[in-house]
Amino acid sequence: MAYPDELLVEGERVVLHTRPHWKMLVLPVLVFLVVVAAASFLAALVGAQGWAPVARVALAVVALVLVGRFTVLPFARWRTTHFVVTTRRVLVREGVLSRSGMDIPMSRINTVQFRHTVAERMLGCGTLVIESASDEPLEFEDVPAVEKVHSLLYQEVADDA
């Protein structure tokens, strides 16, 4: 069974399964391009020096660490984050090595709101705010097609009532 089907109870079906919006990956891609360009430029600068092999290895190590931290980890975080709406609950799962998750039953949801800036409207994403019986509202950022998710979630809450 594929995720999230393995988490469903009998009679429950998936209404929506999405990941965060791709705009989360813009900064990691820019960091990747800058690190590769800077490392290449610096490697070319030290190419004529006697200590060039050591400098190139050091540059490669620094570049790999920067790419791993600021490109690979955000991509893995994006790839392993799931936002799922079923007929009975909202599931949120995130994490690579240490996984965290949250389930919100439809019967406990009081209000559903969304907000997005002008840039987010142009990109088609936004922040979804779910007020449930918990102490404070839960905010989910970078939800693709947030208005559609909002109306879909509102419809599921109304159907559950």
C-alpha cells in the first residue's frame, strides 16, 4: 500500500493528498547555483598555484557541505512532507529521519481559513489555518491551491457534521 492508504481506517477515503508548494525549493536551487559557481570560480583561481590540489579538495568539501545542508535537506524535507485530507480527518506528516505527524478529526475542526499574499496568489499557494478544539489555531504554509483546499476542507467538515 502507498502512503497514505496504509493509514486509513475502514470506510475512510482520501479526498486530497498534496505536498508543499514548489516555491519552497526556489531558495535551495539558488543556493545550489551560487555554491557551484563560486566553487568553480575559486577552483579556477587557485589552478596555477602549487597547492591547487589541496585547495580543490577543500573547496569540494565545503561545497558539498553547503549543498547538502542548504539544498539536499530542504528538498528531502519537501519530498517527505504530506498534507492529506480524508473523509474523516486531516493528516500532516513531515520529516526524513525523525518523522512527526498530526491528525485532526473533522468533528473537532471549528473553522477553516486561508490567507495569501499577492505573490502567493500569482504562484497559486498560501497559508491554511485550521482552528480546532486545540489551544491555538494550526497554520500550514505553502499549501498549493489553498483556496481550493479551503473549500474542499470546509465541505468535508460540513458533510461530517
